[in-house]
Amino acid sequence: VSLGRLWRALESTMDISESVAKAKEIDAWIHGKTNDISVPSNGRTRMGTALLQHALDITDAMILLIERNLPGPAFSLFRPLHESYTRGVWLLDHASEQAVEKFANGKYPGFNDMLNDIGDDPETGGAFIKGMSELNREDFHGLTHGGIEHVSRRFSATAIEPSYPSEEIEKLIKVRNQYACLIAFFLLQLAGDEDGMNQLVEKRDEWRGAL
């Protein structure tokens, strides 16, 4: 690693350290409220909860990668985060019993079909899912599969090296914070923890600048 690249890496890490600290604060609260909760024991809930848990793990992984100055791989996780969250919501609240049975046997609907089932009602979270899908699916694809989104951020005047702007990393952290809070709300709802849901609403106001 050249000294120039190392210094730029350190600068980038310092720029986003406050955002990383806030993300860790959010994560600590969420895990404290959702670890070891009990949820209904049926196929739909088990599969949907498993996907939401996986999505929450992805949000944790993003912060670990950013801390290690690996923003490219963190951005690559955006699509699996979005799709795992979307499939979890679809299974829990929108899939027919027949669709749930097919899913359990490894037969998945197309993503657009799931979006149609979920709809765009803000109260159900459908508006967020639809908006993120319409605005970002092409970029998500490129970020996950090595598109121009990564190539263009690895050029500098003198070398090919990671040069992801700090403001983009800040936005990544904010959006992943939003996903983490949405996942937490679903998990608390499944657990029937109304007090926890009310606390989360209050916490979202406290964390507004990080969302």
C-alpha cells in the first residue's frame, strides 16, 4: 500500500467516524431489543423472520466493512439487503398461503411480482420498498456485480485505487440505518412488543440526523 493511499484511507475513516459511531449506537439498541425475542412458530413467520434477521446481519456487515476502509464491498451488499428485506416483508404480510408453501420448496416469485403484492401503502412499508426499488435497482445490480459504479470510483489522477467519496459513504450509512430501524419495527411487531415499538418511534426522532 502506497503512503498516499494509506493517508487517503485514514482521512476517509476520520471523516465518517462519527457516522459509524452513531450506526453502532443504533445497532446496539436494536439488538438489545430484538435478540432472544419470541415469535409465532409457523412456516410463514419462521421464514420471514429468518430473512429479516439475515437483512439485519447485512446492515451489521456494512459497518464492519466501512470501519475497515472497504466501502466497495459495503456498497455491494446494498442489493442483498434490499432484496432480503423485501422478501421478508412479502412473506410475513403479503404472500398467499400457496406462495408461502412454494417458497418453502425453493420456488420463488419474480421480484416484480412481490413488489406488486406488497403495493405502495406507506403504512405497510410498501412505499419505502417501491421507492427504493424504482430509484436504485439498476445501481444495486451494478454495485453487486461489478458495474461501472465501482469502476468509476477506483480511478484517481495517478492510480487505480478505491476513491469512494466520503459523502457517498455517509449516505450509505444513513440508508442502512433506515433499513435497520424498519427491520427492528417488524421484529418488535412480531414479538407483540408494543412498548418496544413506541420506544423505537421515539428513538427514530432522536436519531433523525442519522436516518
